[in-house]
Amino acid sequence: MNEEIKVLVVDDEKIVREGCQRVLTGKGYGVVSAENGQEAMDILKREEVDIILLDLKMPVMSGEEVLEKARDQYPDIPVIIITGHGTVDTAVECMKKGAYDFITKPFQVDQFLLTVNRASEKRRLEQKARSFQEKNIRNLYDLHMEKSRLKTIINCMANGVMVTNRNLEVVLHNPALMRLLEVPGDIENPVALTSIINDEALLTTLKNILSGQCSERESISQEISVGKNVLRIMSAPVLSPDNSVVGTVTVFDNITAFKQLDQMKSDFVNMVAHELRSPLISLRQLNTVILEGLTGPLQEKQRDFISRGLRKIDQLIRLINDLLDVARIEEGRYVQHQVPIDVEEIIRDVVSTMEPIAKEKGITLSYSCENMKPVQGDPKNVQEIFNNLIINAINYSPDGGLVNVSARGLGEYMEIKVSDTGVGIEPEELPKIFDKFYRVKHPKTRQVVGTGLGLAIVKGIVEAHRGTIDVESVPNEGTTFRILLPVIKEGVTVHVS
């Protein structure tokens, strides 16, 4: 292994950083590590790094922010996303935004090394290609004469690659490009770009690059349609040794499958909203009319059956509403109206509402607040966080006990904890509890009815407010959810609802 390959491991978990360092240094890699996104960006400013292993969920600066900054400032560095099973969808979105690959926790060493080795090889080949260009190419016609030395590299790529000169003639391409553009056969370079593609937006972009409107580190991303396929294309300038623009390089990636998945999700959400929820609400209203005796007296058995049916309808309506909430969170539309809010007031209102439910189950519900500071957020969404966490704590404390909500100012964050003395969560289940549709299994809580979406919604709301959430639990002793939300700087007036 080439010792010049340096890997930056960015993860807020010390055990992950140390584990990656042990494995990679044993294979000849150089390793530096950072425990948050801001520290990683500082390292990138002062050190040469070849590969980034990037956790998504971190305090200070999230992995998504680091990816965006690294893509803009260090576009040549492959970024491998480190993700838990509950954030695979987010990792896939990151790949659409430029990440090289992703690996899931817990790591399998062989798969982990295979992914890093592929990124290392990609990095090494790119370095060789750049070195070759800087030393031997004065213009892209010279590159055409040396194309045999690069042909093996680009022909093995699944993405389409196209290089043009200043006259917008294609001087280098690979077979994947021809497949993606649905051009039959092959072409002999150089050939006019308009003979294989006539997308006006792409042509305008390449002309702007050639005119010097794009910096040497900048790349331009856009989407075009070719037949039934949607292609994501990244275009950037090709520079001569004296830093003048001598052409363009464009990479084509087929994202049709991602677009189809997005459309399927949108179609499903629309179907749920219009084809399921409305009839269910109408059915509930009709059953309520019957239950209230407005259509005639009911026998006890009839009243019991209709009541059961109403409870099932309510469960379906809650499931539909939860699905719609999850879809809006994933599309970034859930948090609509953020204002300065008083967290203590919301906690007090929710606890007051939940007290009768807790009392009925023999549970003592309490709350405490200290050093409170306002946070910027959507009051309705923040209220939903407490609703979900408190009702979960009550439901998973079948033998009574204590449920406590605490909040306190902690520097730049508000720390909020919801603790219970219930059944707890087994260690192997902890990484999964924020997954959609996942529910903790315990003999004492089989009767608890739910969609398995509550915690996924809570996590989505917290992250939409630029916060973090984690959980600690001891089986048969209890569970504590801990949330950090950024506070508003002094001088902002608290919203009074």
C-alpha cells in the first residue's frame, strides 16, 4: 500500500475513530482524525488529505455540511459516508450530491477495506492523470495523441467521461458516454460536440466555462434528459500548465433510478393523502353518528363493535398522518414557521395534558427547568417532540414508575432529557430505534399500539432544528432520551404563543 495515501476519519465516536485508525494503519495508510465537522475543515486547510471517511450525524457541524464544503473546496477528494442503518436514505442522498460511496455501522472489516481501497485507487489514478496532464499536455490535441495512456483508465469507469477543447470538439470520451447518450456505435475524435448532444443548457454551461466564468476549483452540476433517462452531469475547466482554460471535462452519471424512487415516494404520499385519509375520515364520522345513537338505539354489543372499529380507524389515520409527516421531513418541508419559543412553556403544557394518562397507569409524571434560554423553532413541531417522547415513556413503563422531563441551558445549547423507569431497551436494539417502522420488542409492552414512526419523526424534527438526539438505556431499569437544540443569542425576543 502506498504510504502517501492519507485518510481523514471524521466521527464524533471515539471508538469508531480508533477502530478505523487501527485497521487502516495496519494496511499502510496514514490516518488523521477529527471528532466533528469543524475540526475536519480545519485539518483540510492545513494538511493534504487523499480520502475522507465522514460520519453524517455530528455536533458542531453535520456530515452533510462537511460534504457540501468539501465538494466545493476539495472536489478531488473522495468522500466515503459513515452511516448507521437508520440513515442509509440520507447516505444515498449524499451520494447524489457527490459522495463517492458509503459504509454502514457496524463495519465489516473486509467490506470496509474494499471500499477504502477503491477510493484509494481512484484517488491514485486521478493524481496520475493530473500529473500526466501537467507535465505533458500543452493543449487537448496533445492529449488526444496520448489517449492510449488514459484509455484504460476512463474505459473502466461506469460514468461517462467527455473532454472538449476550446472549439467545443470532443477530443476524449469513453464507451459509457456513448451508452448514456444513446449514440449508436463509436465516434472518432475530434468531433463536434453538437453531433452527439444538442442540449442547450449544457452547451451554454461549457461555453461559460471556456470564457473563464468558472474558477479552476469550481464545477457546475446540472441535469439533462436523454430518452427515458435522466443524467446528472458535472462540468469543470481543464487548465494548461500556465492556468489558462484549454477545454472542459464533463462527467455523466445516470440518476434515473433515483428519480424513479423519488417519484414513487411522491406518488405514494399523494395516494395516501387523497385516496386513503379522506374516505377514512368520512367513515369515522359516519360511525360516530351511529355510535351517538342519532340513527336509532344500539344494543351493547353493537356499541362495542362500532367502538372497536372507530379505534382501528383512528390507528389508520394516525399511521397515514405519520407517513405524511415523514415524507414532509424527508423533503425538507416539515418545519415551516420558526420563531423564538419558550421551551419551558411547551413542556409545562404537554406535561399538563399527559398527566391524566400517566395517572391512569400509576405513573408519576414530573418536569424541571433551569437556566432556560429561548430556541428558534416551530412551536407545533417542538410540542410534537415532547408528545411523542412522553407518551412513549408512559407506554413503555407498564408497571408504573417515574417519567421525568428536564431542560437546562448548556452553553450554546438547550439540553432536554426525557427519562423513564420502564422496561428499557436491549443494547442490540438501540441503533435501530430511530429507523422508520421499527418498534422495541418486549413481552410487557406487546399491547402498546403504534406505527413505529414516532421516533423517526422526532429525530427528523430535531435535526431540522439543527439539533441532535441520542439515547441511553438499561434493560429493566429505564431509558433516557437526550436532545440538544441550539439557543438564540441574547437580544432576541421570546415568542409568546
